[in-house]
Amino acid sequence: MSNLFDKLAAGEMGLGVWIKGGPSWVSTIARAGFDFVRPDMMFSAIDWRELDHINRTAQAVGISTWVRVPANPWLGGTESLQVTVDVARAFSLGIPFVGASIASAAQARACLEVSRDWHRSGAGEYPNSNETFAAMNKKEANAAVFVPHIEAGNSIKEIDEIIALDGLRIIMLAMTDLSQAIGLPFQYDHPELWRAVDRIVAKAQARNIVIAANMGYAFTTPEQMRDRVKRMHEHGIRICLMQGADIMLENLAKAVLTDIRGVIG
């Protein structure tokens, strides 16, 4: 079982950060106490070799890898299944959580089907008999979890259909995009936004689906982050992608440097 599912099974909230590159970040993220790292291939220069190194480092230090593969849910079309190619490749590397920004329920359904595929040769796993082939097809459920990322307008419209898909374990809400979709950009605490979240959470919980969400960009101090995650937890969100490791470093470093320069003049 992955570290992230261990947390959820214990009734705790899973906390993670995204990175735009660099396996060297991973051990630092683990030592800080995060439960997962999310390399972002959608908006970064991360290639597949670097992703493999990130995942192997995460395995070594005991945290989960949750990758977001490249996709364009805004302009790529609702019926295109190109995203399944990269989802399959990520799973073949042995990455336990593979996410993609999807444009429709049809895309989410196809990616869920890919998660059930037996191919793991990128991680060095090959069947050599009927028995080993059968075992690979009966792999432990937590070994390959597809997570649809809901941020495009059509996927938000089709959220009920997505929640109804068989085999779905986690849904990821992009809070900034969701706020924009309902006409309240960056108003993360607007009651209308929370009503939309509460509705999704209630429907998901009825099907034993975990809701994950990102914190949003407006929270820059430790106190703001703490209060934000507390509010998300109160609304039933059980996994929080806090921010990027680089953004957190920037915001915290700014505060420290401001204090230092205030002292030394």
C-alpha cells in the first residue's frame, strides 16, 4: 500500500506538493513530512527519464508519486484519447498515482481502463508464465490509481457522470479553475464556490471516492496555509496538494529575507 493510502486509511489528511523538476527535491520533501510528491509534466520541462528518477527516489524515501501527465483539456477536444498514451506510459513505470486534466467523462473512462492494464515493463516487470500473467492482471488495487483532474469547463459540467464511473478512487479539483468556471475567479472562500465543492464531495463520498484539491495560490504565509487546509478538511477534502515546492520556498524566503533586512537595515 502507498504512503498516501496509509494516511487515508488511518483517517488522516494526505498532504503533498508539486515539483517542476529535480529528483533532488524529493528527499527534502519527504524529510519535511509530506505524504506525496506530484511531478507536473503538464507545465514543465520534466521528461520521462527525469520522471522515472523522481519516482524511484520517492520509493526510496517512502512517499508516494502522483504525476500529472501532459494534456490540454481546453483545446484538445472532449473525444480525443491521446491522453491515454501518456497515462499508460506513466503506469508502465510503476507510478502508483497518475493524474491527467481531462475534458470529459469519456476521457476519464478510457484512462480508468488503462489503469487496469497489466503492462509494467517500464518498471522491469515481465510475465513469463500463465501464472505470473494472471498475477499481474490481479495487481493490488492501490498499485495503479488514475486520478481525473477537473479544471476544464466541460469536465466540470460532466462531474456527475465522472463520479458515477466504476473503479474511480480519487477525483482532483483544481480550485482556481473551478472558481473561474463559476464566475468567481480567485474567490476561494466565496460561499457559492464552497457550495459547489460540498455538492461534489457529498456525491463522491456516497461512492467511496476521495476528493483531492489544491490549496490555491493566494495563501503565502504558514498561518494562511494552515487555516486554508483546515477549511478544506472541514468541507470533506481529504487530500490537499498544497502548492509547488518552488512557490513555497519563494513565499517563505521572502518573509525571512524581509525580517532579516528589517533587522540589519
